[in-house]
Amino acid sequence: MINREHVSQAFDSYVSAYNADDPKIKLKIDHTCRVAALCEQIGSSAGLGNTDLTWLCGMLHDIGRFEQVRRYNTFVDARSVDHAQFGADLLFHEGLLERFCEDLSESERRILERSIRSHSAYRLGADLSGAEIMYCNVLRDADKIDIFRVNCDTPLE
Ligand SMILES: [Fe+2]
């Protein structure tokens, strides 16, 4: 079960360790919340039953950005780390996921991990199941929609 209130509180608590006065951090906090809402909207219109899971994919998809910018002071993956893989490693290999939710089913964990790992990839891997592809596509579309907005609202530098 996904407890959204707990996830939102855990997200606020996680990002409070980073400097929200830094426009890069603030941008990613706002982006995350908008992408989560878009994921839910797109997932539901695409007929995905588990809208809590699509929302969670949005909430956690860029979790690696905060450590990326703290450690490297850049969002440029080529000059630092692949933020999608980095975030998924923090969540699924270093125990960060448990701060947000502890009782996901195996299939929910797999969908969440694969969606996060592939959200910025040029192409999805060939080994994904039909359901995994659906969730990955919802997240990738939601992310791109908000990136268009960010590119309009925020100076390129
Ligand atoms: Fe991302």
C-alpha cells in the first residue's frame, strides 16, 4: 500500500537536508511535484489501475538529483553521474526507498525501479514487460511535459 501523505512528508523531510534557497534545488522540488501530478493524470487516462504507483514514480523519479547537485553542483549527467541510475541505486541498493514506503509488492518495486532507471534513457530496454513499459512511458511523458514548461520558464543557464 502506498501512503501518499507519508510519502509527501518523507519527501519534504528528505529535501529539507538540501538548500531550497539554491534555485537548482527549488526547481527540482517543484518539478517533482508537478511530474507526480502529471503521472497520475496520464496514468489514469491511459487506463492504468494503480494511480498511487504512477504518482509514486513521479515523486521519486528525480530523487538522485539532490545528491547529484550537492556532490557535483551540476545537473549535467555527462559531467557527474547518470542521475536516473544514481537515484535508483540510492533507493533500491542503499535503503532510501524505506524512508518513503516499506510495503510495496514485488511487482510494484520492480515497476518503480525500472521506471526510475529508464526515465531519462533514449530508448526503453527490450527486457521490459508490457505493464512495465506502460508505467515507464507514463513517467517519461510526464517528465517531458514538465521539462517543456521548465525550458520556457527558466533561463537556459
Ligand atoms: Fe530526471
